[in-house]
Amino acid sequence: MTAPDVVPPMQAWPANWGERRPGRNVGMLWVGIALFAIAAAMVSFSGGDAGPLWSGAVLALFGLTALVVAARRPFGRGRMQLVDTARLAGGRTSTTDVRVHFVPERLAGAAALLLSAVWAMVLTAATAVAVQMGAAGRPQAFLGAAVLGLLAALFAYAATRGTVARYRFNAFGRRPVGLAIGSDGVFLVRVGETLHVPWAVIRRVEAEVTEPRRGVDRAPLIRLRLDPERAIGTGSAQAPATVTVAAAMLQMHPQVAWSALHGFHRSPSSRAILGTPSGQLLLDEWCASAPTA
């Protein structure tokens, strides 16, 4: 491997990211178990009535969703791969990189995709029922229909986007969604566009976290502060002044993504190793040394 003084070391875990090794969501595990217990009790005492049976089925669906959330690891444990730049950019960028190290987005599991599709169908059916109730002379039901319709659309979007991401990851010749780094710059491959950000365009690399939301842990983010006049977008949009990398959504530990972006940004002389087998070995060592979650 390249001498230690030529390449940046693995960067320390940013203090504002919080806990370095978060555990699985034990609270959601107990919520799922409790909901299954309540659903079983409702079904067993329903006496065949449709109302308790349907209510129990919905509670069981809630419980299954909670268990899937509890089983998901907080961070990915994948690795970057050497790929041809043409596969990511489709030949529509002026980068000098021939090969780059690429890591795809963390894919939703089959269970999560199935649950999203089921919730979309259930909520769509509930929306139709609420609309019928409103048309039958109960206008307050239209408010419920609007809320249910919005939730159905969100679950449908999640299922569709997750399915597209898995298809792109598995299909030959398709561009999977994710992050790539090379000696010339950074690629952000999204569903609708690919953004190439040369290292020279990046002014700062900052560690931040997602906005706090009730019941949801704050996740690591990496912000690239750019000179927007020099960034190159190969999609439909002009490069913004700030680009966000959702580190927790990648198939690798966030500390490795932070080390790659922050370390190589601060060490221009070390970027020659990127896109080479030596660079791949370095990144593999970082991935192997990242803490397990």
C-alpha cells in the first residue's frame, strides 16, 4: 500500500454526530411486540365481527412495521468499488477520471418495500372510503381523506423509489444511485441527475446532522460548500451552493464517507491514489476498521 505519509488517515468521528455506535431501535421492538399482543387479543375476542377483525389486522400491520424498523441496522457495512466513470456519468461530463470508487445508496430491504406497498394500498382504500363518507353527507370526512391520501402518496413514493434503486443496482448497464470519488472530483448520482463536483469547486466539507423529528434519531449528514459557478451538473438543475450527502443512507459506515470526503479534500496531493488499486485497498481498510453498529 502507499506509504502512510502520502494518504490521509481515517478521520475521527465528528463530535456533533453524537453517539458513534448507536444500537438498534429497542423501543420500536417493544412497540411491535405490544401491538401484536393487542392485535391477537382483539382477534381472539372478536367473535367473528368484522370491525375487531379489521382493527386487529391494521394493528398487526403497525406491529410488523415497527419490527422491521427495529431490525434495521443504523449504519451500512458495505464497501466502495472501482467502477468506470462512463457507467456513472453516461459520458456527459468533462471529468478526467477514468475510474472512481463508488458506493451505492443503502437499499431498502424486500420486507420494507413490501410493507410500503401494502401501506400504500391500505391507505388508498381508506382514502376512498373517507371520500365516500364525505359525499354521503359527512363533509368532515374530507379532511381525513386528505390526510390519508397524503400518507398513501408518501408510501407509494417510498415503494417506487426503493424499487427503482434496487433495479438500477442489479440491472446491467444502469446507473445505480450513490456517491463516487476520484482524483478529479466527486460524483453524486441521483435518480434524476448526476452531479459532478470537482475537488477545486469544494470550499469546505462540514459534518452536520438531520433536523430533529419526534421519534426519529438525528442522522449524520455531510455538506459540501461549493463554488456554484464552477460545478458541473449533467442533469436538469444547476449546481447549488451547498450539496448534501446523506451519509447514513449509504452502504458504508458514515465515518468512512466522512474520511473520504473530508480527508481527500484537505490533502490534494494524496488524491492521485484515488481510482487505483492502492486507493481501493486503503478504502477497504477504512471500511474494515469502522465500528460495527
